Amino acid sequence: MGRQPCCDKVGLKRGPWSIEEDHKLMNFILNNGILCWRTVPKLAGLQRCGKSCRLRWINYLRPDLKRGALSEAEEDQIIQLHARLGNRWSKIASHFPGRTDNEIKNHWNTRIKKRLKLLGVDPVSHKPIEQQEDEEKTETIPTSNSSKQREGSLGVPFMIMEKHTKNEEQQLTEGDMNLDETSELLHGYEMVSLDAGLWMNQGATNPSSCSPSFSLEESLNPSMGESNPIQQWVDSMLSCDGFNQLEEVLLFLKNCQ
DNA sequence: AATACCGCCAACCGCCTGAAT
DNA sequence: GATTCAGGCGGTTGGCGGTAT
């Protein structure tokens, strides 16, 4: 005998979350904390799967979320981390407080990938595309020396994505890269930018779209309860773009305790 | 004004791992 | 030790809004 199933998935609502559902989930978590996601929807009065509640909280409702477009510096850092970690979005996201793995993954797939391609860099291998094609043509059996850490023509250490041993992986994920490595990577990407002359220009001309895709304030019922501090905070969160005000929110929560 | 196309992103799906039984 | 599940993760998709024709 194992555990009980997380939900029966019968009669559960799917699709976009309504304001009311957000309100219920936030109220419940702020009042009770996160004990077990399986019980959250039932106790919060939601017709949702626990998994769905968890995702909604993590990706959208969490008070410490940082809203708004990723900065150029953040993008650069994502590229560096991706070169080291590959598609391990949660590991990458852990370097960006307030950012979610989903957000970073989306950003990578929709923007960064294209930029790298424009620069002639393969977004998967982080190799220059030309070089990669040449290698594919002439490739025999790669030696461990040539693949472990080989520098591309742009000065970036490539081939960092192949499988690591447990220890290596731990070093990569738990310990931040040392300063030398970081500056080396940065230098490499600076060279890419300078050579191609595209990266910076595009970054500078890319307008930041700070508005959340989901406008909470539009349909909020203003008469919703304001009986306690947490409720007030929930309301403030729902009635304005309060997600940017991390410090204020944390201070507020502290005062509530 | 209508339609087609494109980009973005929230949400879902399925798999994996570790923990509980 | 085997079984079962919760939580976490990465890949994918569908809907919406903006832009081009």
C-alpha cells in the first residue's frame, strides 16, 4: 500500500484561472501556509488539481515574484548559465530570485534563442553554427580532451553541456561559478556582441513589456473583504500591480505576523 | 474593416525522483 | 524490497493580443 492519489481528476476545472480562484488560493495559502498541495484545493474550495494550484502559486501568485521584463544583464546571465547547465530551467531560475523557471524557459524559447541564432550561435550547443556544421562534416570520434572543454572561435568555452558525473553536476549547480570562469564567459559573450554588433543594438531597442498578461485589476470586485491585514494585502495585490513591490510586501507580511 | 500571421506566455502533460507506506 | 504517490521538472500547446497585408 502506498499513498493516496493527489486527486481523482474528475470534475476538476482546467484552463485559465479566474480572479475568484486566485483570491481563494491566495487567501488560503496566506492564512494556512503550504502544507500539502493535495489538500489545498479541497480546503480552499477550489475545483482544481493540487498540481494546478501549486503551479499557479509558484508562477503567478507568490508574493516574492519579480514582475516585468528580464533585463539585459539577466539575459546575459541566463545564457552563461544555460551554457553550463543546459535546459535545467529550475537550476537556472534559482540564480534569479523572484523569477520562475517557466518564465525563464519562455524567455529563452521566444527571445534568447532567436538572438543567438542571429549571432550565428547554436542555442543548444552554444557553438558557432558554422563551426558546428564543419565539425559535423568532418567529425570522426571525438576524444575526451577535445570535447570536455573546447574553446570556440569566439573565446567561449563550449561543450559544457555534456553529461557530468554526480560530483561535477553538484559543483555546477550548488556552487556558483568562480569569478575567473564568469569573467571568461562574460568576455566571450562580449566578443560575440562586438563582433556581430547585433546583440547590444537589439537589446537596447527591445522595449520592456512590464505589464502582466493577466490584468487582475480589471475585474476585481472592490467590495471584497478588508477585514484583516492579510486580506488587505491580498486585495492590494489583486487591485494593483503590487508584485514589483517585493520589499513592501515582505515588510507587510512581517507586520502581519 | 477584415483576415492572416506571428509572438508571447499561462497552463497542461508526462516523466522522474524521492519519500511514504 | 515493492508499491504507490507527491512534488518537481522540462517539453509542448492553445489562446490571446498585436501587427502586417
